[in-house]
Amino acid sequence: MRVRWWRAALVCACALVLRSAALPPATLGDVVANAATSLNSMKVTGAWRRLSSTVSESVGLKHALRRLQAVPARAARLVHALVDRMRVGGGPIVFTQLGALRGRKLATRTAEQTQYYSFKGIRYAQPPRGALRFRSPVPLEPWSGVRDALEEGAVCPHRFMLFDTYKGDEDCLFLNVYSPALPDKLTGYNPKLAVMVWIHGGAFTMGSGNAFLYGPDHLVSAGVVLVTLNYRLGALGFLSLENEEVPGNMGLKDQVMALKWVRDNIEAFGGDPSRVTIFGESAGAASVHLHMLSKASEGLFHGAIAQSGLALSPWALASEPRERAFELGKELGIDTNNTAELLGYLRATPSELIVKAGARLAGMPGRNADLKSTVALPFLPALEPEGPDAFLTASPRDSLPGADVPFLTGYNAQEGIILFRRMQRDPKLVSELDREFRRVVPPELLSGDEELTKKITNAIRAFYFQQRPVDTRNIDSLIDLFTDVMFLRPLLETVRLQAETNRTSPTYVYRFAFDGALGLFKRMLGITHPGACHGDEMGYLFYFSRLNYRLDDDSPELAVSRRMVQMWTNFAKTGNPTPPVDYESVLDFKWMPVNDTTHVNYLNIDGNFTLLSDPEAKRVRFWDWLYENYERKP
């Protein structure tokens, strides 16, 4: 008779679970598979108290509980385990290789209100504090029990862009996972969805992967698993003493650790570890490209999207990083020429003081005012000595083409509007550029021959400004110049150098020129100058509620967003942003890859989506002429 009660209780409980709208589809199999563990840790009286607290959620559940009050104690415990897991407050639970995590079931804030699962604040490495500061990330130890993954973790220490205030904590190596569907062990259901791992930008000195800017709503609605992550920033992430003790690139090694976590655990969240696309913007885009070039990242991803940044960008790699480390020390009052002494002081200095000193360094041009000092990038990825943990030991140019995976890259039509932020902080910047125009010359065009350098500098100035001064009246010329030097030229150089190799995967290029209400960066900084600024395209891929609430469903901004989201997620799913068969597509065009670098195909995104060739052709021809005649060979 007791066996019959067991069976009846189990069948009844399963029926209740399957009928409950509050239960995530993945939890039933987990509950049954782990019932023994749950039973060993429960008391009957506690179980019934918790069961009774759910009766207000369902009239049918209330009746069922009354009928089950006579079942044996062990059956009651099983029912408790099942029902407790199905409650909204309990949340879905997944089992990673290190331990169990509890998340939330949510609905997107878009018109579709698509349901998805959110797991926030997941540790992927030990806190890089104390003796671990300036070292490679250290793996986590397994844990017992269930950890909550309900809230975002602390961000890494940085200077918050909007208010110029310190923010963060060194215990910051967290990631967030958002999934449209979870596996179910009981039924064998395994979604194996394409995975997109976002690496945020912020000049390697600021930002985080959190949903304040990078809401997952659009992307999870399109059927991919989204992962966002934090990595160490500024001096804490990119200080280099050019030795084995502190070789640099800690922030990039954090990213590698996060990618290994994705490889090992993402299937538990409904993702396919064999279909991982890394994507990022600005410093995040340069990071993406550096992962393509680094042996440390081999096999951890299968597609890459670099938005407004590449490893060949003139701002993406440090020069003389050891000297910059000692400059940081002096700014902190550490007057020493000894590497070990400097490191000891820096490890003992509070992170807030290091961040603030790094911010002051960003405003100092140093001995030579150049491109990096003009855009204030004091701590960057650096070349390392050979070693087991090395990320980058050869120059990016010498490391091309890197990983042979589908690659999508592009730039924004008026990237140079980003200078407005620098001009707000330093009103003298434009007049300084007028007096010291050689600051805008790419380093590979600078020569030891002073007369030749002057000739190159004058040629660039004449092309963009003719006989006009560099001032705010001619700001559009300055915007074009910085767009070309910082973003477009490195992009085309990368595409051309790739074409000269045995690379077989496709490369897609875009030009984002839509100046709409979701232009994220301009709106955040209150910039009204027309054009698609650096960072503006992110508002069309991610949900940023402070902008989205103003838009009607039929707005041109949301039309552009839907198309971009579909192309980016198509690329993650298939390696092609406009695959040949897609019956639910909002795309009525085909994005052709780059086939001939003599004429580079690109998709022009300006409200319309038009396939063209040779972006900014006149300006590109000028730079091609300069490089053909004056590039300094290594």
C-alpha cells in the first residue's frame, strides 16, 4: 500500500509541476535526478509549512495539497522538493561543473515579452586581491549547495564615465548568463543554442558587462544565449613591468578565463559550446581581435564580431609600458627605480588611489604628445615575454591572420565625435592640435628624419583642412580625420592583410551611419552634433531602458534595431548574417562578404541597408598613397 502511495504522490506532483506556469521547463528533470539529496535535508513539518505558503498561487494546487496530506512522510518530502522548485521565488537551478546556481525566470522588456532565464553575478575566477593583484586569474574551487545568481556582481575598479567618480571593487570577476531555454534532464531536451559572449568597451579603463548598458532583451528574444562579463581595467588590468612577475594583459587573461568557463559550463544553460561567438565594441572589439591572434584563446570561440576597434588600431597596443608603470608610481608618491620595490608599493596601495592616479596620468601627455595621449589611454595591452600564461608575445601585425573563423567588423561613420568627450574635459585640446598637428600622425608614418615628418604632417593637414585652422568651426574635418586614423584605416589594413593569407572563413564589413534616438553614446554624454558617433550602434543591439521607453513600435529606430539584431544573431548561429533560408526574416537583402580587397564590399546601415563598395573612397586613397610612400618599415 505504501508503494502505491509513493507512486500516486510522484505522479500527482509531476502533474502539478507540468501544469504550473511558474516552473521553468528545465527544472523537473533536475528535481527528479536530485530528489534523494533533497529528501535527506528536509523535515516533514518544515515541508508542509513551505508547501502551504504556495496555496495562494493556484486554487488547483490548494486542492491537491489537501488531498496529499495523508501520504507517507517520505512522499511528502518529495512533493515538497518538487513544489519548492516550481515556485517563482525558488527560481530555476542549473548545475555547473563547480556547483549549483539559482537564477530567475523573467520576461523581456520588449513588446514580445519573451520569457528567458537570468543568472547574474556568477564568479568565474578568484578575487584578484592582495598577492593576486597584477597576476593571471586563478580558477575557482567547487562549492556545495546552491549559490544565488540573482544580482550582478561588483564591477571592476574604474572611473565612472558619467560622473567622474570612483566605482567598483577588486572582487569583480563575474559574468552574467541570459538564456531563452534551459535543458531538461528528464525529457532529454537540450536546446544547444548559439552563444554570444560580449566583451565591453571603455578604453580598457572603464565599464562593465552589466545590464545598465547591455540589457539582454533583444538578443535573447532572437534565440541566442548571451554572456556578458567583467574584466580588470586600467592599471589593475593592464599594468606591465615587461618581466615574468608582471608581464601585463591581466584583463585579457580574465577574458580567456571567462571563455574557458563558457566552454565548460554553457551547455547547462542551454548553450552550444561548439557555437560560441565573441563580440565587442571599441576596446572590447580590439580584445576580440586580439583573441583571434592569441594562442591562449585557441578553440574557445567559433566566430568573432569587432565593432569599432581592431588589434591594428593605433590606440590598441602599449608602447613603453614599463616606463608608464613607473610614472604611475611617481604619481602615487612612490619614488623608486627598483621594479620589485615599485611592485611592492603598488600591491599595498588601495585600488581607489591607483584608479585616480591612472586618471590623472590620462590627462598628461608625457614627454611626447601622440595619438594615445590625445585620446587618453594610459594602460593598454602589451607585448609579453614568452611564458606559460603569455597572451600576446608577437606584434598583432606579425600574428595575422589568426583564428580562421567567420569575422564581422565595421565602423561608425562619424567615430571622431568621441573627441567631444575629451574636449569637454580639456577645452584646450583643439588649439593644442592646431599648434602640434603631428600628434595626429600614426606612429608608423613618423620618421627620424624631421623634415620628412614635417612633410607628412603638412600633407595630412592640407588634405583635411586645406588652409583653414584646426578649430571648432572646422570640427567636421577633425571628426573625419580621427575616424580615418583611429578606425577606418586599421580596419581596411586588417581586411587586406587577411586576404593575403590562406584564411578561408568569410569576412563581413559594415558602415553604421544611422543617427537615431538609440544612438547610445551621444545621448549618454549629451552630444547633439549630427552623425553616428563611436558607440552609437550599441543602442540598437542592447536594451537600454532610458532610451527605449520613448519609442513607438513602428519607429525607424526599432526597425533598424530588429534588422541588426537578426543579422548579428544569424551570424552567431550560422556564420552568415543573411543566411539563404530564413522564413521569419525581416531582412530583404544579402550581405556579401569581402571577396576582392581591390574593392571592399560593405553593408551601409543608414536607415536603409545597402550593399556598397569602397567606404570613404577619396579619404582611403589619400591614406593608401601616404602609406605606400612613407610607411616606416619595422
